[in-house]
Amino acid sequence: MTDASSPDNPASPPASRRSIRSFVIRAGRATVGQQRALEELWPKYGIEFSAQPLDLDQTFGRRAPRMLEIGFGAGEAMLAFAQAHPELDCIGVEVHKPGVGHLLLGAETAGLSNLRVICHDAVDVLQQQLAPGSLQLIHIFFPDPWHKKRHHKRRLIQPEFVEILARSLAIGGTLRLATDWEHYAMHMREVLDASPLFANEAAETGFVTRNEERPLTRFERRGQRLGHGVWDLSYRRLDPAAP
């Protein structure tokens, strides 16, 4: 993925700026249709990054529960969820421009009014642009597993990032994750189970069955044909002040 403050104004801050980064640089160009969407539909669906807290009531023109998907890729799950839940305001964060363009096209075709997109690093968005407790639901599906041992420190789900997620998630809110890399699934569970801010909603296995609200992507269907497993996790945001 590429870091960008908006689809038309890329900005690549130094890698040393933070220890957590919610993306990796990916090659790939937007199609003609995706580029058109980035130019013509961004004013309708796009939210420019700002270090100031965002007024979500003003952004969506109403007061409603909000969900966030981090790294939505091509936007398949994001689009399906927003269509299935018109009562929720849905925010997608993704830095890969072709994926942003693809989602914008889908949102326009579906006539959605409850979806917005931020094309920026999710760490900044969570820490600076979203107010504490402003989200009821967060989705993180198939983040980069960084499967080589020397790269494990680059994985998104780390104790520091879990605290950042907890800051924006309302008490009682839900964090849903999925990965097709078993080692990363175990890593996610280990990190989140150790957090006093979250409770695992699964039974003894620690993993939940796939929620029907997470549609099977083309990537996942291909993995199933090849015999790859997928691990889903669900956590509830706890009130640290509760007994």
C-alpha cells in the first residue's frame, strides 16, 4: 500500500515517524474507472485526513452508531456491510488507491449514503481524527501477516496498537478480526487475550465461526479451494473501571 493524505495528494512521511504502521507499500495502478472515481466521487464519499477530531454527526448528517474497517482492500466486505446496515454509519480506511477507487464505484452504484472513506494511515486516523469512544464496531480482515519471523515486529496487531483500537471503541463495542495465516491468528489471540481492555467472545477454542456479515472475498474463496484455513476472532471492549 502507499501512504496518502488524500487520493490526489500523496504524502510519504519518514518510516521512523512511528513504530506502528497500518499498511505496507504495494505496487499497482488504478484502472481508468477507479481513477475516475477517485477524481469525481471523492468529494461525495471522501474524508480528508485532519489532526483535528472529526464531527461524525456533521459528516453523515445524522447521529447513528458507527463502524470502521481498517485496510478494506478492494472494499468487498465494506460495501456489503454498509448495504446490509443502513442504520449504521460506515467508515473505511485504506491507503491503496485502486482499492479506494473500487469501493467508491461500488458505493455510487449502490446509492449508499452511510459510507465514507479516509485515504490515510489508520494509526493517525484512530489517534487524531476519531474521538475516543466514537465507534461501536471495528473490522480488521486479513491484515498483512508478515510471515517471516524477522518481520513479525511489523504486524499490525501489537499491544500498543490494541490500546489505540480500544481508545476509539466504545465500552461494549466489538472488534472483529480475520486472518488466513494460522501463526498470525495465534499471535492476534495472544496479544488481545492479554489486554485488560478486551474480552474474547469465543468459547474454549478462542476463535469464532465466520460471521455472515463478513462475506467471502474472491481471495478467500480461492484459498478455500486450495485448502487454506481462515481464523475469525471477536472481542468485546471492556470497561476498565468495572469490578
